[in-house]
Amino acid sequence: MQIEQGQQQGARAEDYGQQQQQLIGGEFASPACKRFTLAELEAHSSEESCWVVHAGRVFDVTRFVRIHPGGEAVIVTRGGTDLGRLLSGPPHRHSSNAYRWLEQYCIGELDTRLGEELDGGSQQQEEQQRQRADASVVTPPGSECAEEVRRRNGSSVDRRQDTEELMYKTVSTDNDLVDWSKALLWQVGHLGDKYNEWVHQPVDRRIRLFESDFLEFWSKTAWYVIPLVWIPIIVYMGLSSYRGLQGNQIRVFTTFTDGGVNVSPDWFACLFTFGFFMWSLVEYSLHRFLFHLTPPAHSYLLITLHFLLHGQHHKSPFDGSRLVFPPVAAFFFVAPFYSWMLTMLPNAVTGSLMAGGISGYVIYDLMHYYLHYGAPSRGSYLYSLKAYHIKHHFEHQALGFGISSKLWDYPFRTLIPEETFEKSR
Ligand code: HEM
Ligand SMILES: [Zn+2]
Ligand SMILES: [Zn+2]
């Protein structure tokens, strides 16, 4: 069964290689072609239903506008219109993954004949055009919009847009390396050297990790579980550590100094703050040195583990069911770390530091969720963090490891360049 699945994956991987070749040549998958009139397009220009046109095709971006890292307004105000060259900036030169992302929302193409009529084209010209188009284009069911648009529009499609199209890669989950109708966890290990590229091409689709409903259910965590589980632990740890500092004569650094340093209850706030601050370094280190380790192509196990830990979040960055870290899994990180600290420091000191550290963790996890799903107002600190983190997902996977702050990206020199548009010109 396993071998059979492996062979299927192998065959898919080969097809994928060929597919990528074709895609570089400009082919990309789209849904069956449907034509929309300008009037239909214009009727979808609000937050509730937002359609846009790009390179002759129509995209229903309603579900994306709220979470767009450049803000909701920039898309909604252009709802029902052609985006023209906006995607290549300014204000922002979009990544190739952003173009791929847009592909997922393609619902058809714009009926340009009507557009030209509305633009004042004469009846005769319009009729000639219609005849030309009808002679050259048959719309078989299931044909791909993009291919058709290119064929019909020929040289009329802007050259620059053509170049943009070359950046597209398939986002069709029906034609992917993995079978999306089945659980993904046991499939990804077979992707071998294709895994790394595949996992960094995000899709707007929920992931099923396990075949078993029981495991699937327990692998998901709603965001509010994080404060519900951890805040009582923080309060308990904090209070008991503070009492511990009050009740006992606690001394630290006894091995380095004569008699050690006395820790009074006043130290609690400093220890808590230090633990909170140290969390940001742990956050950076885990994200950079563990979650972003590239698993060896031949290791089924390590690829699977990588996917479970972080890969699935990169593949499906807006799958809210697995955006925060499950508390049971977190205990496996916290417990050994806590025990190790206890070997060096008194209980009350360790507890105070841990209470601060876990508070930092809770804030990080909730912020991470908000950066994906929230719509912070333009110019705010959270807006800049959201844009920063989404760039880590879409374009700079080897940079921008700080999530709740960019702090540690400075000394470790992994800061994402401010605005790639100016620099790339
Ligand atoms: C509807 C199609 C659009 C899609 C799918 C889209 C997607 C994205 C994505 C994925 C990013 C993250 C960075 C990247 O990967 O490039 C982004 C950032 C951004 N987008 Fe869009 N976008 C769209 C339309 C627009 C429009 C029409 C504008 C402006 C007129 C715009 C302005 C921006 C800005 C300014 C940022 C960067 C935020 C920052 O760095 O401050 N986007 N977009
Ligand atoms: Zn990451
Ligand atoms: Zn993320």
C-alpha cells in the first residue's frame, strides 16, 4: 500500500517536472472558461462581492480582500475594474507567489467585445471582431481560460503582462503533486527534492493531515484555546513563584560568588520581564533554526516532520485551524526546558522566568494568528508586521523569522528589505 502510494507520488513528481517546464513556457491551469460582461463585472465592486480583472481574466477576490497585506481598501476601491499594471507596482511589486495566489480566484474572462462596444467601437468593427474571434476560438467545456485569452487576444495583450504571466505556476489542486482528496501528512515525504519548492508555493485551501477523523480533530487548535490553557498556568506559576520568593531566603550564583546573591520578592518583576524578553529570542531561534531547517530530499521521515511542524503552515498560510501551536505539543517543548532550568536555578526563580516566557509565547501565538487574519489599519505597527510576515510566507522564506517583532532579525542579519519595488527597478 505504502509502496503503491510512493509509486503514485513518484509518477506525480515526474509529471510535475514536465508541468513546470510547460509552465515556464507560459501554460497555467485555470477553471473552465466563462465569459463575463462589463456590466456583470461592475456589479461586483463591493466588500461583499469583489471581482477584479487582470490580463483579460476575471477573479473573484472577495474572500481575500480582508486579509490582503496591502490593506482591504486598495482592492475594494478597484473592485469591478481592471487592475492594469498595479500588481507590478508601485506601490508594491508583487511576488510571483502573489500572482499564483491570484490564479486561484480565476472565474473566467472578460468579454472584451462588449468592453470595446462600450468604449465607443463602431457596430461594424465590433461585428468584424466578433467574427474573427468566433472563427479562431471555440470554447470547449473545460478549456483553460488563460490559454484561450492568449489565443484570442494574441499580440493585443500587453507585453509586460505576458512577462508577468510567465511567473505563474500551477495552483490547481486537482493537478498537484499530492492528492488533495486524501490526507497529506503521509504523502509529502514522497515528494523528495520537489518538497522544498512545493511547500513554499502557498495555496488558499484547508489541509487535511490525517485520514483518521480522531487524529484530524486533535491536530487542530482554535486560537482561543491558547489563552484558555496558558493563562491559568501563567497565573499559578507567577503567584507561587512570588510567594516562594517571599517565604524563603533564595540565593543564586552561589557557585560564582561568595555566598551568592540574595533574590528578594522585588526581583519578581525583573525576572518576569527578562523571561518575556528571552521568549522573543526563543521564538526567533525555533522559527529559524528548527522550523526552517531544509529536510534532506531522501528522508521521508524528516520531510514529514517538517511538514507537521511548519511546512503545512507555509503551504496553507490561511488555514486558521492549525495556525496556533497545540498546547499538548507545546508541553513537549516546555517540560524539558523547565526541567533543565530547574537543575541550575531555584524553583521560585525558574517559575518567575517561565511565567514571563510563557506570557511572551501566548502573545506571540495570538499575534501570529492576528497577522494572518486581522486587518490592521494602514500605518499602524501591526500593519507593518503583517506585511513583513506575509512577505516571509510569500517571497522571503529565508528572511524575516521574527513574528511578534523584528528585533532579532537585526543582529542575525535576516531583515527583509524595506520595499522591494524601488530596489528591483
Ligand atoms: C487582487 C489582487 C491582489 C493580490 C492577490 C495581492 C496579493 C498580495 C500579497 C500576497 C502581498 C504580500 C507580498 C507579496 O507577496 O508580494 C501583497 C502585498 C501588497 N499589496 Fe497586494 N495584492 C493584490 C492587489 C493589490 C492592489 C490592487 C494593490 C494596490 C493598488 C496592492 C498593494 C499591495 C501593497 C502596498 C502590498 C505590500 C504591503 C507593504 O509592504 O506595506 N495589492 N499583495
Ligand atoms: Zn516560516
Ligand atoms: Zn505565519
